[in-house]
Amino acid sequence: MTHEVRLMPASYVKPYPIAFSAGLTAALPHDDRSSILYRADRALYVAKAEGRNCTRIGLGMDRAVPDRAAAQERTAGRGS
């Protein structure tokens, strides 16, 4: 998208310059919506901090993600 914006004739963007920063991530097998959005949001803040017109990829920006299978086993082992 930033490439297309940069290719626009200058008359389209005057008098308002356009800057675009983005944070991207990939959905990993252990992810839920919250963890995906968390990484993308962190990557966006990194991109903004590094200047305008930046795109950063948020892999390796995980907060502690519990192992769901292990958590389910622990819960099941408690009995009812």
C-alpha cells in the first residue's frame, strides 16, 4: 500500500503529506486473537518510534503465552 501511495502524482497529496507506518505479524499455531493483535500493536509502536513510513514485523514480541495443552491437562487432573 505504501508503494502505491508513493507512486501517486504529487498533486494528489498536496498540501497534506502522507505518512504510513504499519505493524505486521503472522498467526502462529498457538495464537489466539489477543496474542496476534498484541504483536501487531507492538510492531506498530516500534515502527512509529523509528520514524515515518516504516513497517515492522512483530515476531518475537510475544508476552508469555501459556501452553494451552499443558494448562488443560493440569485443569483436568484436578478432578471435580
